[in-house]
Amino acid sequence: MLDRARNAAGALGDPARSINPLDLLLETVRVGNLMLEGRTRDWAFAHDRLVHLYFEPIRQFYRQPDLEFRNMDPLILSVPADTVPPPSLSGPDTDQVDFAASPVRIGGRRLPVAAGPVALDETPVQAVFDTGSFLGSIPASLAHRKHLATIGRIGRQGDGSTRTRAEDVVIVPVLTIGHTTFTNQMMTVSQASTVIVGMQQLSQLRHVTFSEHAIRFGHAAPLACTEGMTLQSLRNGLIMSLLLPVSRDGETGKALVDTGDNTPEPLTVRLRAFPAEWTGHLRTETIETTLGRFTQHVAIEPQTLRIGTVSRQVLVKYELGDGSMPPTITFGAFQYGMVQFDRAEGIACFR
């Protein structure tokens, strides 16, 4: 479709003859799609082309050599494209990773966490399987111990709150999940204390089922979904979210699935400011994201929540943050059901 649009544009679609905003937008989407598909080496070459044919001429024209294209180009490579190795994925017909038991209890119930064993270059580590992240990440201490060379840097990455931070990017040679092996995975270096397996890896798996106790996958694994999949992404290809239909007290919409958020409330809603009437009963909680630990105020409100085919009376958490973001289905919702998805087949559901 992008190629047809460029060909139809004639001279306006040829960056050697002219640069126009629509053509630049289409090329950014093309490059971003390669990242979303996990084709990181192809992305590196396409990104080089984007820089040489579009960004550099625009900088020269406006005589601003340091002009930044932040929304289009947040990941800047510091190595030549031909040094980025091609990724691969191989594994059995069915595979499974059981989640580790959490030591944390709230109200007498053990707090679930979507974390289990993986291996980085044959080194066993615990990892969080996080549909709320795209690029996976590893702690800075582990990256240093593994002597992973930095290949680039991502600017202004957020964690769902109002905080942002730039992060280095490295190549992890081998990541093993169960008996399934990913090679040459592009991952960020984080301030968190654990490895994160993000949607760039998870969306490449087939017939994925997230339950409260395990993640099961493989093209021969059972999959009961028939509902169409909704994904939300940025055109630069560095954010991808799985969205599911939700209803709270009759208000319908979409919510993104974040299995890395293990708060007990099944739904989190972000607000730009708390209503004045909530001021007297705000709570304080400490959480950890890829940007580190921080403390925030939250409000907890009882509501009727429906996710997919499952409806329950639950407590919904409200916190300050980007109010334009959809609500978040946390791992706390998995006490009521499970998520299944397959990106290749374009299906996803909560049941």
C-alpha cells in the first residue's frame, strides 16, 4: 500500500527530486513496520536510508545540523547498519513457562506476577513477560556483566507516568524462553532489577495464552479465540500495545493489556488530576518500572468491570499520568480469566 501511494505521487514520491511531509510520513511508517515485525537488521538499513534521503537534506536546507526528529526517530544507532546481526526464532510446536510464586501477599492472597525463568546466553535469570513493553530490557548491571556493547540510544522513553529517560540499546545474542530460542534481540538497558521480555518477542510467538500461572505458546498450542486483534502502535515502531474491549460502570472503550503491571486492581486509569472529592482518601504506593522505583498517590474506587466476556465487581485504580492513554488491564485481572492472542492470525481475546 505504501509503495502504491509513493508511485502514484510521481515526483512528489521521489526523495531525490523533492521531499514532502506525506512522503516523509509514509517512509517513517515503512521503517517503523520493520521494527514492529522484529526485523531489526532490515530496520537498521531502512533507518539509514531514512536519515540519508530525508533527515540530512532537511537539516542542510534549514542549516540546522542538530535538528531532531523526535517523534519519527527516537532510536539513534551508534554503529553501522551492516553490523546489526539478523534476528531469528526457533522452537518446538508447543512450549510453556510457569510463573514463579510471588513472595508478596495482599489481604491474605499471594500477589501474582508474570515472571518466570529464561536464559541469556545460557545464564539463567528471572524475567517479566510484559505485554506493556515493546523492546525487551535488561538491568544495567547484567548488561555490564555480559559485556554487551551499546549499538544505539533511545531518547525520552516513558513508563506510563509523567517521567521519561533516555536508554542505551544493546544486542542480546541469545534469549531462551522455555525451549524456544531468540537470537540477536535488540533490547534496552534499564534501571529496573529484572529482565523484561516485551511485545517485540511475545508478538512473534504463535497461539499465546497468558494465564495467572503460566504463559503457553507454539503453533500447535490450543487457541480458542475468534475475535479480531486490535493493536496500537507509533509510526516509529517502538511502541506496540494489545487492546481489548472493556466496560466500567457501563462506559465502554478499549484498554491496553499490561502483564508487567502486577498491582492487584485489574484496571488502572490515568488522570491528569484527581477530583477534589478524592483528596481525602488518596493512598501512597511504591512501584518499579524500567526507569526505576518511585512513589505515587493513587485512588481506589469500586466499579463493575467487564473485559471481553468476563464481568466482575472490582476495585479500579486511578493514578496521575498521561490522561490520553487508554486504561490498563493489569495482571491482577488474570485472577478472573486469561488472555489469548496470535498476531499472525490477527486474533485476541480475554475469557
